Amino acid sequence: MSRIFTAEELLAYDGAEASKPVYIAVKGVVYDVSASREFYGKGGPYEAFAGRECSRALAIMKVDAAECNGNLEDCTEKQLKTLDDWIAKFNTKYTVVGKAAEPGSAEEADAATRRAAAKPGSSGKWQDEQVDMDEIRKTMMRQSPFTPGLLTTLVIVGLLTALAGYILYIDMTGQQPLEPHTEL
Ligand code: HEM
């Protein structure tokens, strides 16, 4: 029997921990994408998808955690076809490890109950808040246009511009006025 993941359980496989596999869900099917950790793992170009149901993001071709959900209601035929192409690719490339419980479904409630029962003594509340804060922080990092790479580039470009200006300045102030070439 394949495992059923709640959204919260799936998020535990977001690639943040190198020792854990990385999972993504597409149309409710959970794939183990650990083989492509360089894409979906921490710092990878598609880390926003890791640990999430990313059908919508794949359909509309947006690498954005905020678009990672199963809502395809307003998607065009072309976008739905794009999603089917992704699914075909994932089916040939990755192993299916389970199903994502539909939000609000009985399956999800069952999975959540099972999980709470497996951890006696934990209220769950404090942990939920931790996950939420982590999620917000990650989303903010992702949405900020000032990625560490961009900041480094800006600093280097700034330094080079200042250096070029300084050299130009030395060059201009150090240069003697040209003598008229009357004797040539
Ligand atoms: C400038 C735009 C982009 C470029 C140049 C680009 C390039 C690439 C390349 C070279 C790969 C590796 C392909 C492979 O080795 O199999 C890749 C994988 C991937 N791309 Fe993009 N990409 C772009 C935009 C996007 C966008 C907007 C999405 C949003 C859905 C996306 C989703 C993906 C996914 C999910 C994979 C991994 C597929 C897998 O697991 O095998 N890419 N991309």
C-alpha cells in the first residue's frame, strides 16, 4: 500500500536535510526526486517545488512556492498540456512513493490523526508554528530579488566602476597638456 502524505508531511521532504529524500507531488502523486537533488535540493533552481504539490507551478511554468498547489481551475488547455508533459517526464524518470492527501479530505484527516498518535506527548501546536515561520522565512527569501548571487555581482560591479573611475582620474590629472606639434 502506498503511503498517503498530508501537505505538512510532504514538506518534511523539501531537501533541507541532506540525509532525507526529496519528494515532490504532481496531481496528487508523490515522486522521489532525490536523484535530481541538484535541481530540487537546497539552493537548487527548483527548490521551491520540493516537498510540495507543484501541479499549478508546473502548468503555468512559474518557479514560485506561492504557486505550488493543486489549483488548475483557471489553467488554459495549453497549460494543462504542459503539466501532462511534465508528468510523462516524471513517470519515466522517478519512482512514485505515495499519494498526496487532498486538502480537507478524510484521507488527510486520517493521516494527520495517525501522525499525532505516533507522537504521544506532543501537542503539535508549537511544531506547527515552527513550520509556519520557517515557511514564511523561506518564501520571503525566495521572493526577494536580492539573492546572495545578485548582491555579490552588484558589489563587484560597484568596485570595478570605482576602480575604473579612479584610474581615469589619475590618468587625466597626471597627463601633461600636449605641446603644439609645430616643430614636427
Ligand atoms: C530561463 C529559463 C529556464 C531554463 C534555461 C531552464 C533550463 C533547465 C535545464 C537545463 C534543466 C535540466 C534538464 C535536464 O537535464 O533534464 C531544467 C530542468 C527543469 N526545469 Fe527548467 N529552465 C528554465 C525555466 C523553468 C521554469 C520557468 C520552470 C517552471 C516550471 C522550470 C522547471 C524545470 C523543472 C521542474 C526541471 C527539472 C526536471 C526534472 O526533474 O528532470 N524551468 N531546466
